[in-house]
Amino acid sequence: MKVLFVCLGNICRSPAAEGVFLHLLAERGLSKDFVVDSAGTGSWHVGNPADRRMQAAANRRGIQLPSRARQITLDDLSEFDLVLTMDQSNLDAVRSLAAEAGDRATAAIEPMLTYASTFTETDVPDPYYGGDAGFEHVLDLLEDACSTLLDKLSAQE
């Protein structure tokens, strides 16, 4: 199973989702069953590591964020099985890209918080311009949604 997490710049939310999901896979001994990556709809931060504030918040939870920012490509929509977006704007951008790719776009495209079980929010808020609490809240949302996602994907295998 190949899973891609997508946000705007690929330095806060989507690398955090990738890190949380990888952490859960390792805890459950399922790392070999999944390919996990993240990307942004924009290209501003390509090549950069995750935002230092997000890395610090994740590190406090024992979660590593190993990825470097990249922009989503048309090929991602055929190479990945599932593309999870962090907010409505990202969802719209990825669906637009899928329309451009046409029949090549075989990935399922869904909002990340479709899988949230504890929280009722529909969008993972962008913490970039806020304080530390925003990064912690994003991780809370992602831990909840990633755990439920992994439960559902594991049950399908």
C-alpha cells in the first residue's frame, strides 16, 4: 500500500502526517507493508526539511520527520494508492491535478480528517504563522487520524 500525504508547502502538516504514520507503522511492525511519502501543492520549499517548530513538536513525542519538501506530480496520482490532503484547498488542488492526469490518476484522493475519530474538524489547520500550540494541535489531529487510517488499511490486507 502506497500512501501520500499532501499539504501546501510540505514543511509542516504533510511531513508531520508522514512522520506520524511511519511511527505508527514501526510500532505495529507494519513498515514493510507500506510506502509512505509527503508532498506539497506548491513549490516554495522544495528540498527543505520540515519546519523546525514542527520537528521540535514531533521530537517531543518521539516522532522523527525525515522527509525533504517536494511538490506533488502527475505521476504521484498513479504511483500512490491513497492521497490524503490536509485541507479543502489542498483537496481542490489535488483533484484539479487528477483531472489533468485523466485516466492515469488511479489514486483515491481523500481529506486526511475523514479518518479522525476523536476530533470533528474537517481541515488540519496550517500552523506556520501561529505559535507552538498550533503545532501540537496538528500532531494531535494527525495522531488520531493516522491511527484510525492504519486500523482501516490493516483490516483490508
